[in-house]
Amino acid sequence: MNIKPKTQVLSTPAARPEDAVEYFKAKGRYETDIADVAFDLRKGIPGFTIVDVRDARSYEEAHLPGALSLPSGQLTPSSPALPEGEVLVLYCWGPACNGASKAAARLAASGYQVKEMLGGIEYWRKEGGTLEGTLGEKAPMYWNMRSLA
């Protein structure tokens, strides 16, 4: 007996093209990526502020050029005012970190326009992005649970 395996890719049918257009257009309203941020920084294109939501020590050691520090875990309604009229582009450690997502939700609830930078500082570094900070390229690449001790 020859059993043909079932498809995993198509076990859920693909969306209709018109639905896919709406989904991907909507997705772009919430996310940006490293290449787009790097391009705009390189060309000096204004309109957004980069916000690092990692802890203060990690920010001090290494962060994207010009990024502001606003640790996600310390974000409150009384947090320092952020630039008005600019989109805030938030990033955290990398794809396994949801700090930027949590901060984006809180900031959006406070009336800010936000986008999350996919890949975080991990992919910024992997793709050769420049860093500012006391350690720069020598800073730890990832958050480490042992640093909590």
C-alpha cells in the first residue's frame, strides 16, 4: 500500500489574492525592517524616531545610531515625552523578544504612531549596521538570563 503524505503547506488554503493584498498592506503599517531603517538613516530621510526598548545598561553598551532609550519594562504614562508627529520605530533584542511589541501597544494606547523594527538589534548587527555606545561591536549580542543574577 502506497500512502501519499498530506501537504502541510496547503493544509490551510492560501488567502484569496484580494484578501492577501489587504493583509500585507496592513502588516506594513505595523512593521518595518532593518534595510528600510538603514536606507532612511543613510539618506537622512526624516519623519521617524528610533526607540530602543531594552534595559538601560544594554542601551548604554550598544544601540542604533540616534536611538532613544525607553526600557519597555519601565514604560509608564509618566515616561519622558517622545517626539510629537513622528512615527516611533521600536526595537528590542531580536525576533525572540517581544519588548518592542509590548511597548508599541502601550505607546499606541497613549496616542503615538508606532512601528516595530523586525529583527531588532540582533539582525541590525548581523547585517552590518553601525552601533553607538560604550562597547559598540564588543557588546553582548543577545540578552542572557544569567545577567539577571
